[in-house]
Amino acid sequence: MQRTELRLSRPGARRLLTPLAVLAALCLAGGPAAAQDAAKNAANNAAPGATQNEWSTFNGDLKAQKFSPLTQITPANVKDLKVAWKVHTGDMSDGSGVTPPSVWSATPLFVNNTVYLGTPFYRIFAIEPDTGKVKWTYDSKGELKALTQPDLKNRGVAYWQADNPVAGKACDKRIYIGTMDAKLHAVDADTGKPCADFGKAGVLDINVYNTQNAKWPLSLLQPPTVFKDYLLLGWAGKDWDQTVDSPGTIFALDARTGAVRWEFHSLPPEVIDKTGTANVWASMSVDPERQILYIPVSSPSPNFYGGDIPAGLEVITSVTALDIPTGKMLWSRQLVHHDIWDLDTNAAPTLFDLEKDGKTIPALIQTSKQGFLYILDRTTGEPIYPMVEKPVPASTVPGEHASPTQPFVDLPKPVVPDKWPGVYDLADWASLGYCSRTAKSLVDQGRFTPPSLQGSLVYPGTIGGTEWGGGALDPRSQTFVVNSSSAVQTYQLMTRADFDKAVSGGSETGGLFPQTGGPYGMNLNTFLNPIGMPCWKPPYGTLAAYDLKTGAQLWNKPFGQIQKWGFYMPESWGTITIGAPVITATGVVFIGASMDSRVRAIDLKTGEVLWKALVEAPAVAMPAVYDYKGKQYVVFTVGGNSILTPRVSDEIVAFSLPD
Amino acid sequence: MSSTTGIETVDRRGATWGVRPLGAWIMALAALAGLIVSILNYFNRDSGIAGEPGTILVIVSTAILLVAAVILARARPGAFLRWFLVIGCLVDILGTGFAAYLLESQALLLLMLAALVGWILHVAGRRSR
């Protein structure tokens, strides 16, 4: 019934009937109330002009719920998924030549009857959603150099359309892509031709606004967040390199011209000769009704030593709310005080209306590297579930003034425990006691152990907790699903003299970062034994579900498999995860994120794996779910990430049920 | 010297070779098929183990098994070399099978099971002498 209706050939009728068919299916499957909730939710959260069968923004919707109301793929039939189409863009590098390795974290967009993707070589691909045929490509000709990041990275593109787009009128619908060399390109969504009225001939150089402490370009790796006619834009920098860096800014740009409507500065002007960054490099979310932008603010430079950073900087390592029309800060909730662990707030908060104790509270949930799940009133920033200030270890590093307390969250249960898991016997035996010997030599005082000259065992480390994808929410049941990593790292500050000696002495420099301009360099390593095994006990990554109404953890399971030299390790070990899940209305969770180059479907109720498929490399982008001509597709970008494995790919693969 | 009678080979000591070359040939065929599977896995980007050191390892181990099994099937090595090859084949089969399990290469795992059957036939053939 649903398919028959949705196969109507007239696009206008299809666009009208598709949501109605989805609604009808939901009525049959979950009851009228659930259907209405899902449809209303999807309609409210979608980008302007988008319909609920689309995936029109990086997070699927402006509230970053990553929820699809589609119902064709169910827990019962997901095992039948087959590859519908594949595209290879050709844009990948393993780093063996002059081109740096590629990292591809681009969520595909499906909007305007087209799948759009940015590549790590900063090209745009426009693809037919049912066949995979490439409609057009656009080459930004961005520099393929590691100007700020060690890898070429792209997290995709953004879509904007005029309120009433005129068919055939150029640039009434646009696609935007950023580059590592700080150029923002706007092209027509139908043709891929540059929009001449945007910036200069379709290109806006954001680096002209990089006027303070500029040492590298403001890299545009995350696509802008689009709300009405605003492009809301953060940037990425070069971490761990300098003490004083470009100070963090958010730009609100005119979607048509690129003109700056306002700027938000996360650092006050009086401190920018002492520090920098506290930028927003991850995605953002928007409350469309209240016109509020929620930004995840990162830590300040030089990341691991804060002796020169003045106290009282409230916006660093925070989630902060801005009024979109004016750019004024409405509130800011700091998640880590005086951050000297590089615990950037690294994902868009998910916005939802929390049903709790008979009340409906406008809420957000913020994931974090530290593993806490912060649930706040999104109109005030006040915690709904308690955030408790607890004493934490003092720093022994001369000049450092670590915060005496840090905010802790016990409910919902953190995605990683407070204490590191301890030495794994197998890794210890395999390294003739290296792991236990090293652990004993490190400073370990639990959460928020500061970096030290002796070397500190830090858990969760900067690659731990939840990464930039955040979690996904089923707004009807208020079930939140989030992947995480259990990663132990060692942080050792080195005096400038020792650091210079180590570098000039030709030591392995992979773990050495200069923090130039300050008294200390940094030696940061993941706690592995000499043959590359993690020294700590598994699982190394999990996928968990929470009932946000009560804060209860519903299930928590090891996720993915480690793959080393091609060999798969036991499933009970899980893997470090990078990427994020999405949830569909039938209770299917789709996720890549694992080291083992597989994509999976998970049962939302139980956490059991319902389906998995092999792809060419780790799929570290969150997938997109859409409906086209009555068929539901799940599209994964398969690009790899050097944190997980050197394996890279240029593959886009779409799955659907057989006809 | 030995003489061939179609289905049975008798060496100068009068030993019966009917089962032994069959077992060795099964090992050789399984190793050859395993080698082909592993090479395909190495170059097939959809295999999950393309370009991996573990895949190279099983390419090498199946190639060694192939050579050793052919020697056992076709040649008449001395006792020391024969036992070295027999034990070596077992180690190779078990090691390759374990690697195949970890590589999640089911085809290679099945082929190593077949090779193990061949090895058992080969050894049983010796003992039936």
C-alpha cells in the first residue's frame, strides 16, 4: 500500500503523498499518537523546505536528534538489506605519497531529490538517490595539505533554499562546502555552478576574519548550520601546537551573500594574548521555535597547560546558547573548569522535550569526551539531573592552577566509569610486564588527574567518551542511544629544555607536541604495549541506551570488533568508536563507527545486532536515512579514520530492501 | 624404487601408498584453493582483509602448505624430512586455520578443515603400512 502510493511519478504529488504515506504507516504500526508525534517532530526539526522523508542536515534535523520517521525497514526485515548502489569518488589518500591521509566523516544529505556529499578533497558530489548515478560534481580546488589537521578531513555539506524557490532560478537552492584553507564555497544545488552573489564569485574567504594570533587558517571542515537565511559557522584549528592561537569565533553569515551578520567570541578580548581557540569545530543544534543556537565550545590553547590562562573564563569547554537574530549569549554551562585535558565539548547537543514527573521540560542532552551525559533545561542552562561539584586532584606542575573542583554527573550513568579499567593481563603478559610497570610509574588519581611532569594516566583520555557524532534520540520513547570509547592515555608535560632535547635528539616525535610559547611541551600517548595492544581491560567501546525520563541505562553492550593486521578480536572487546547512530521510527538503530569496517543495525529495545555488512573501511560518519519513490534507503559514507586504522576508502554505499 | 598400479603404489619396503598420496593430494588441493582465496581476499576491497598483513601471512602459509603437500604426494623423502614435512603440514594447517578464524575468512577455514582431513588420511595411510 505504502509503496504503491509512493511510486506516483509526479514529483509534486510524491512530495505530498510521501509524508502522508509515512503517517499512515505509522498509524498502522504504532498507533495514531505515535505517528502524529513522529511526523510533527520531523516536520518541526527539518531544515527549511525539507520534508520528513529527507535527511537535510548533518544531524538529520536541526535539533540533532538523528531520528527518521520512516518505517519500511523494521527489526524483522532489516536482515534482508542489500546494497542498492555504490559510488567511489576517487578522493582518498593513505598518506603514502605527498597527499596527507584522508579522513571522511561526511554525513550524506538527501534533499532536493538528491544525495549530496563533500569529500576529503573538498569536492561536492550530487548523486541520484535511487541509482547512485552522479549528477554533477564541484571541485573547490582547496589545498590538499595538512594546514591545521594531520589528515584531510571533511564532514560534509550544508543545504539552503529560498523561502519560495523558483524552479530553474540559479542559486535559489544552494550547497555549501568548506575547505581546510578557510574558503566557504556556495554552488547551485541543481547544477553545481558557483553562486556568483556569494562572497567573490561563489567563494567566501573566512580567513580575512582571522586577525588575532593568526598562525594557521580557520579550517572549515564541519559544514555550516543553516537556519532561515543564516549560515552559522565555526572552524577548526591546530591543537597542541601553540600556546597563543586564534580565539574562537562563531560567524553568522547571510546565506545569499556571505556577509557577516554577527560574530560571537568565546574568549574576552583581554585574554587573547595569553591563550586562544575555545572554538566550535563540531556541529551545532537549533531550537527553531525559540531561534536559539546551541554551540559546543572546545578547550583553550595550549590544551594541556593552563598556567597562563586566566581564571573565570566561563565559556570554555561549555555548551552555550546564543540568540540567533542577535548573536547575544543567552546562557553558558561550563562542563569542565580550567580544562587542561583537551576535553573539548565536541558534539551538537540533542534538543528534546523531556517528559518528567508530569512536566514537559524543554531540554537538551550533551554528550562529552569525559563520558558524562549532561541533561539541561535548554532555556536556562540549568541542570535537570544534578551536576555536582566534587573535589579533584591538584596539579603538581609549577605554574599550573588546576580547578579544585569539577562538575560530576551520576545520572544518567556516565558512558565510561570513573576509574580506568586496570591492566589487562593478556596485554601485560604479551609485553613481559610492560603495562603493569608503566602503570605503576604514572600518576593516577582518578577522574581529572592533571597532566604532570612525571606522566599521568588519564581516563577517559582526549579520544575517549563520546566523539563528535554525539547520540541519537527517539523522541517518542525518549530513548537516547550513544556510542562511546574507553580509552586510556598518558599525559606528560616536559620542560621546554627537555622537550627541545627530545626533539633535537631525534626521538620518536609522534607523541610530542610543542605547545610553543609556553613553559612546557607535551608527550601524549595512548596506553599501548610495544606490540600495539591496549594495556587496559576491554571493552574498548560500547553502545548504550538510556531512558531519559528516568535517567536509567537500558542496556550497554560492547560494540564493534578490533581489527589488527586483518585479524578480528573477540566481540566482547568492542572497539574505539568514531561516528554516531541514527534511529528510525521502527526501532532500528543504524551505525558504522567501529574499527572493523562494518556497518550495523541494532535493535533499539535490546541492543542486539540485527544485521551487519562489510564495507571498505570504517564508516566514521553517521548514516543518512531517507525515502525516495517509496523505498527507504540507508546511506553510509565509508572513508576511515586514522585514529582507528590506516585503512581509507572513497566509498558511498546505500542499502535498501529488495523489491 | 616404486611401481604404480593405478590405485596403489608400493615402495621398495612393501609399504602401501594408496591412502597416503590421496591424503597429501587433498592437502595440496586445499592449500591451492586456500592460496587462491587468500590472494583474492588480499586484492578484493570488499573482503574486509584486503591489503592486510594477516592476509599476506595466510598467502605465505598456504603456499608453503601447497609445496609441502606436493612433496609428500610426489616425492619419496627420507624419514627425517618426511616427518618434518608431516609435522610442519599439521602446524601449518592449524596455524592457517586459526588465522582464517581470526580473519573471519570462512572459505579458508573450511579449506583448512579439508586439509586437516587430508593430513589425517596421510598419517593413517602411514600407519596402515
